[in-house]
Amino acid sequence: MSTLEIVAGIILILCSVIIILVVLAQDTKDDGLTSAIGGGYNESFYENNMSRTKDAKLSRFTKVAAALIFIITLAMNVIVNLKK
């Protein structure tokens, strides 16, 4: 195993743990009784500014970490196969 493979493996493990923690920190999207009474449509200040909320930031962070895992895994497979 080369140093590059070890570093990439450590980064993959860290990204995986980060994704787990970020997903656990997010609130559920379940509207519960509100959607049953109001028909599922609840327009409020919170709804209009969804991109600035904590959940939106966590969601973006999850997407970035998942993209990193995908890119690093793909790159390491290409590098290892080129060495053969």
C-alpha cells in the first residue's frame, strides 16, 4: 500500500463519519399533524428562507462530503489500475 492510498483511505473514513454525524444532526422533514390540517402547504417566513437555515447548510455539507467520497474513490481506483 502506498502513502497515497493510506491518505485517501483516511480521508474516506473521515468523510463517512462526517456524513453520518451531519445526517443525524438534521431535523426530520415530517410535517406531522400540520400537513393533515392545512393540506400540506404551509407558507411562512421559514419556508421562504429555506436556503439560509441550519438544515439547508447541513444538507449542502452532506452533498459535498458525498461528492468527495465519490471523487476520491473513483480517483483511487483509476490510480491503482494504472499502476498494474
